[in-house]
Amino acid sequence: MPLSALPELTLSHTAMSVLEEAEKAGRLHLAGSVDELVALATPDAALGLGEVGPDGRYTVGYDVPGSGFVPEAIVCQTRNGVAANYVEPYMRRRDPDCMVVGDATHTDKPTFESRFGKPFGDLRQETIDWLQTQPIAAFFFRTGLPEKPLNAVAIAPANAGFFALGLAMLQGIVPLEEIRAAGADYHHGAVVYVAPPFRHTYFDGKQVVVHNRRFEDKTNLHELFSYNLYPGPSAKKGVYGMLLTLGERAEDPWTTAHCSTVEVVTPYENATTIMHEGASGGGKSEMLEQMHRESDGTLLLGHNLVTDDLRKLVLPRGCDLRPVTDDMALCHPDLEAQYESPGKLVLKDAESAWFIRVNHIDKYGVDPHLEQITVNPPGPLLFLNIDAKPDATALIWEHTMDAPDSPCPNPRVVMPRDYVPGVVDHPVTVDIRSFGVRCPPCTADHPTYGILGLFHVLPASLAWLWRLVAPRGHGNPSIVDQGGMQSEGVGSFWPFATGRKVDQANILLEQIMETQKTLFVLIPNQHIGCWQVGFAPQWIAREYLARRGAAPFRPGDLEPSRCPLLGYHKHTLMVEGQTIGTWFLDVSQQPEVGPEAYDQGAKILTEFFHEQLRQFLVDDLHADGRKIIEACLDGASVDEYAALTS
């Protein structure tokens, strides 16, 4: 549909100027469906966007002054969708420092001017000038509550059809007939501009995403400028930042949680809803997966890195899983009002598709459920960093190689949530709220913060502190590794937020204080002390907690952890008649670790918490939040934390 078919459409002046210039030159591709963008990902030669090679591959690239043509990605059509592979290994993961703020509104984030030495205005205009000379792909999408949506428009170079496809799948695409029917009543509050070559001309090849919040005078527009083609920083996390800004500015502030959510139905037909938060790599997608079993049907609990022992569990039948969210959940006050669930959080999915990491699926049969959906999906998928062949079936266990013998750690598939069997489309009430942490191995010879047991129960005050600190943890596969222990920051969504940490901290505190009928737990992955465990802890914790339900633990069921930051733990655990011993619940009891190394690990964790928490002691922090942080800095016991929120 041409722009002229939308005569009453009124967009921001800048966005309209780009679309009008492209239409005038006969190079505007205004899309109203995912299928149109699937076709545009490897465009017909008649469109003048370059040709698909004889081998079935299409090269996305741009002329860069001083460098000539620079290829960014290689794209092909497969039997089950579209596959895109980035030329540079660096572009296959999100750079955690990619985001800057281009405006002068309050923020704790690096500004464009502070990082690059000049205001964003000149580069903004240069970006628009460049887009006005390009073939353009554009479409409309919306995010947020359906009843109160944030309407947005996406504008990208037309040869980056695969990127536009990813954004359209993740956020949903609005049919053009709907825009035409709205006419002059259509208003947008956000716009995404995509300009890849500026990565090379201005940013030394780095991923950069600029949020430009124009909330002054009569303008109420959130602009996002993406200077790279990896969807993670912009199409996904960039739009996430728009939602966080929307909630922060609301009269009754709310947030979008960084979490997966699943309704777990036990073999006895009891249902428990678990919300699992955490930094990138913290196990959000894995919480939606069935347990990965060994060839003999058992579940590998752990491999002892010192003794080489194995521990397995026999669970004849796991719980049924009904996925709700994969990564982003709207926690809007209107949902709680509609569902009248005092003391518990109500949420719904904030996405139309899920950005699923599949690095752990390295061979056929690891996750039969996901493998089956992706091999024969109801419609097209978008594969990133998958070694796919044109016109063949893309297989999620065949990962692109970063180097010989070094597979990309961040292969992805974008899957519409409607393709997921049993997916829940309505808001849900949360019974258990867990937080995932990637832990390194901990031994007596090499003490680390890998002292978390299989799961810990947290008082609400500690649950809030873990969400302020949000350790990014060990061996993160999703982002460019910075080394050492890092913080993902407030709610584990801070890398995507545009405002102040204290504002998001206050929103989270009020949310947690108002939902104390929820059970808060802490779950490690990768290692428990000297045991390599992968994601087995959260699968076992999910099975156990769902079977016992969301009722509070009785007095005497739990013991205070040796490290107060870890709340309480069980002494032993019984799952379907099998006992999990104290070694997996209290790392200090592992012979290969011992109390002394445990205490050294606790000191590492405690010092990290203190370092991260001091920054929140500012004038605008909620008074109860100040008490909790000061208690932590003073070395509070677990029971003292519990008393702060009782």
C-alpha cells in the first residue's frame, strides 16, 4: 500500500519527511504484514535493492565513506523461515554498553554528549538526511497494554528487511487497513530509525543505540536511533526501554519486568504460576522448557568437577508447562484492578514473539519440544546465528561458528508466541517469584561467589535487594563478556532503562511490598559449589515448588543460610520420593568447599552487594528502601531482613 493511500495520516514531521521522500522517489516499501517483510528479507531484483546470489544468499551491506561496501549480514530463505548471519562475530551478541541518551531529560545513563563530546542534534539530522536518500521499509506497531497502547512506527533501510522482520515479529505489526481506518485519529508516541553505516563512520564499529526523549512543549515522542542491525539492543531491548519510560512517567508508575512466566500444572492437576527474573543468561527461557533428560530418561542433577561423580534423579513424569511470558512482562496497575488479586502480582506478556537463545541445544534431541516447533512451524521464523542453507530446513542445533571449533554462544530464533503449544493469552496472578543467577564453580582451592544452594527462600526485603544488584554472573552467553562479576542493575532491566535508577528502585520496592503473598525464591544455574549443574536447579525447584504449591513454608521447614544474603534454605529436599542431600542445598557442607571457602565466597558476594547498593542512598529513595539498604550495609541477619517487611 502506498503512503498516498493513507491521506489523513499525520506522523511527526521528521518521520513523515523520510517516508514522503522515499515515496516521491518510488522507493518506499510500506508493509502491513509479516509475510511482506519475509519476502523483503531477500528482495526481488526488480526492487533495486541488490540481487540474491546464485547460491541463494543475499548480502546486506552499505557503502561507507573511506571503506567502500561493508557487508553486515548474509540472509537466506529457508523452508521454515528466514536465516541471517552477521559477518562479524562481535555483532552476534548484544554489547552491554550500547545504549546512550540523546536528550537532556533526567537520566543516570551515559548521554551522547558525555560519551562522544557533542550534542546528539547534529548526528540526528545527518541520520535523517541519509535516510531520506535511501529505499525505505516502514511499518506500524504497538506495544504496552492493548487498551492503552504506545503506538509506534519503524523506519529502516529496505535492504535490512530481515531486521524489520524481527522487529515486526517481536512487537507485532499493525495492518495498514487499520491505520487507514483510524485516519486523523491515529497518533504515535514512538519511532524507531535504523541507520547501520553510522556504526562505522561514527562509532568505531561498535553497537550504539540512542534514545531521544522529546517530551517537551507539545511534543510527546520517544525516538530510538539504532546504528546497528542486531535486533537485541534495539528491536527488542530498545522497545523495552520505551515501555520502561512509559511506566516511569505514568501518574501511577508501573514497570515491565524482565522475566519469563509459566503456569506449572502438576500431575495432580494443581496449577502454580512462577515468574522467573534475572540478568541475561539467568535462565528465563529455560524456565519455560521441559527438563533436559539423559538418554536413559534420568535428569542429570550435577557433575562433581573435583571427584568426577555424577548425581541423577528419576522423575517419571514432569509437570505440564503453559508458557505466559519469555522475557518481558507488563506489570500494569490496571491488570491488578481487573483481576482483584490483593497481595499478588498480576502480569501479561509484553511481546508478540520470543527471542529464544538456543546455545544449549547443541545436538538433536536436547529439547524435542522446541526442536519440533522450529523444524515444522505453523509459519515463518527468523533465525540468527544459525548455520542455515538456502531452501533447506534451518536447524537450531547447527550454530554459526565464530572461529574454528568455537560456535557462536548466542544463536537465536524469533518465534511468534502463537506458535507455542499451550501458551497463555490472558493475564495471570503470580504465586512464586524467583530470581536466577549464573554461578561459577566454588572449591576450597578457588573460592568464588558460587555458594548458592539449589534454591533459597527470601524475605521480601532481600528479594528487592537482589533485584537492585542483579548479578550478571558467570559465563554469560548473551552479551559481549566484560569479565568478572557485573551488575545488570535495577530489576535486571537497567541496561534498557532511560531514566534514573532510584525511580525504578522505588517502583520495584512498592510493587514487592504490595505483593508479599508471593513466595520469593533465589535459584542458581551453571554451578552449585563444586558441582556443574547447568539449569537443573531451576527445573528441579520448579517441579518441587509446584508440587508443594505456593503456601508459605511452616516454621522449622527452613534454616537460615550461613550467608544472610541467601535468606533461608531447606536442609534436604524430597522430590517424588527421592532425597536431594544437604550438599546441594548448603554449599558449606560440600567436602570439596567447606565453611572457610564458603565464607570467602560470601565475603565476595557481600562486598559486591555493598558496592552496588551504596549508589541508591540518595535523597529520593523511599524511606523503607533506605532502611533495607542500611541494614545490609550493617550486616543484618536473615531474621532482621524478614522483620523489615513483616
